[in-house]
Amino acid sequence: MTKGRITLLILTVIAVIAIGGYWFVAIPATSAPAGSISQSRYTPGPYEVVSESFTVVDDSRTTQAYKEFQGLPDRTLDGEIWRPKHLAQPGPLVVYSHGFMSFRQEGLYLNRFLASHGYTVVAVDYPLTGLWAPEGPLMTDVVNQPGDVSFLIDTMLRRNASASDTLYNTIDPEKIAVAGVSLGGLTSILATFHRKLQDPRIAALVSIAGPTSIFSPKFFEGRDLPFLMVYGGGDAIVPHGENALPVLSMYPDVILVTLKDASHAGFSQPASTLMRFNKNPDDVGCRTVTEELSVEVAEQNDEFMALLGDAEDGIDLTKQIEFCTSELIPEAMKASRQHMFTTLAVHAFLDSVFSDDNAVRSASREYLQTTLAQENRSEVSVTRAIGAG
């Protein structure tokens, strides 16, 4: 074999490895739902999606010191926006919050889909709970994240009102939702219901595997808005039975979508790329979360609970947020299917709340409450609040 052919062979092998590596890391696995209605709904919308990175600084609040990190006099938020190009009229805004030790593109599969259907979605890397935290993620800083959510809403509405901004007149201030996974779900719940941390501009809430075990019924008093919960039935990190089911008897306007045998870590974007061949992503997730949180929770639980509030705020001070208390199932739902069902449920929920078309609102509500589970009954169940009409 000549030197030229050897060189060509080596270059070909390198190219194949590079392409395979890119596919493994960056190209998510895909799935298709059962049922003609689910299949028709699981298609991108009519809008081209435009993304934009940004950085904003809230100089009215500080970033706390911990470990060797000295703290900062402000809170800097590096973020990303996904928006529909050439939107015909102002549409809804969704503020998405990532989970513990995660990052702003965690919900990329959902955020891009929503943007293609006319939603503007914004997400940031939270300063101390995210993957890039200066001394590792600090779970207790979640008490400061509802303030970040409000600051983001302020920022987006300010840009929406500026005629020189790319977001000008693209957001309807009456149509603001919050959503998040895990600790981001907790962030969204606090920003919606906590009597001292809530933002009254929030009109709809989506919690995906968010911890709720520390809340009493009093926590949910005083707000009346639609609430969607999406949980994995096989979640080993934030168990379904301890966190999803109790809320059904605490709040009247909540819908629970349960994905059979779905994991906790499977809700994140990397689960369908980097972890696609892992039989249960919670195996890795539990080991990582336990290592990061065990010492922090043990040392700071009393302080953390005090920061959240007391019985008057609907916080049960006898409890703490516990992770990885359920048995790990041998094989979880594929992450690509979790993403698919989550996308179908969240999009239908938001359209049932925000669409200007009565027929679309009604059809979306019917799909979420009935058709989704009917067409995919072996994998999905939908439960309404106890006593809901």
C-alpha cells in the first residue's frame, strides 16, 4: 500500500470517528408516539426558530460566598433565548429553569419545539446551582432563584417594549409561564406560589420532576392558576410517590402526567445523547447528586429551611428535601421518549391556557386530559387533582 493510500485511510478513519463522536455527543435519539393525534401534534410549528445568547446583571442582589468563593456584589446571568422568527403577533413567554448541576440548554428539545409554535423561551445558567458554579453547585442557593426569574421577566418585558430591540412587541405580558426540571421545577414552584417570593405576573406553571415534599397545603393558598406536573414513575432521585401524588390533594387546578418507568435524569437533553445507551440514567445521576448534596444538606438543612420560611409560608420545618430514596429500577424509559411525551404534554398544557383560539384551547385541553394517555396508555397516565370537576 502506497504512502498516499495509507494517509487517505488514516484520514478516513479519523473522519469516521469524528462523525461518530459528534453524533454520539450532539445528535439526540428520536422517538415517535402512538396514535394519529399524538403523531400530528408532535411536529415542529410553522415558525423558524432563532436563538440568541445574552448576559444580564442584577446589581440589586448579591451572589453569596461559600467555600473558597468570596461572593459577588451582584448576580450575573448568562442566558439564551429561543424565539419564533417573524411572529405575527405577541405571544407567550416561558422562563425555563434548569436543574441541579445543570445548564441553560438542559431543556433544548422542549424550548426549540415551543419556539417553533410561537413561544418565546428564555433560560439562564444560575450562578451557584449550575454546572459552572465557582466551587461546585450549591443547592441552597435555590432560594435566590425566584428573584432571578422575576429579574428575567423584567428584562424580557423591558426589551419587548423597546422599538429598537429584536424582541419588540413579540411578548404578551399577560401570557407568562414558568417551567423547570428538578431544582428548576422547585424554582418555578417557589416563584409561583411562595407568599414572599412569588411573581404575580406568572399565569401558568410547569414543574417537571420538581421536589414538593416540604410543602403543606397552606403553601398553595392565595394563587389560582393552571399547574402541570410531569413526573417519571421510576424516578429514583425525586420519587414520584413522595413529590407528585401529595400535590393532587393540596391544589385544585393541577394535572399530573406520569411517564411509566421514566427516570429523573432522563428529562435532561444530555440523556438522549451522552447517556442514550445507559439503561437507567438515574444510576449516574444518583451517585453524582448524592456525592454533591449529602454533606451540604446535612450541614445546612436547618438554615436552608429557615430561608424558605415557616408554617405560615406553607413550609413543613420537620422535613427536608431528600434525594435518591427510591430503589433504582433495572431499565428506565428511553430518554428520547421522555422528551417526546414531556414536549407533547407541556405544549398542550400551554396552548390550553394561552391560545387566542377557543377551538385550539379546547382541543389542547382534551388532548392533555384524555387523548395523550388513551393513545399511549402503556407509557403515560394523566391524573387530575382530587375533587377537580
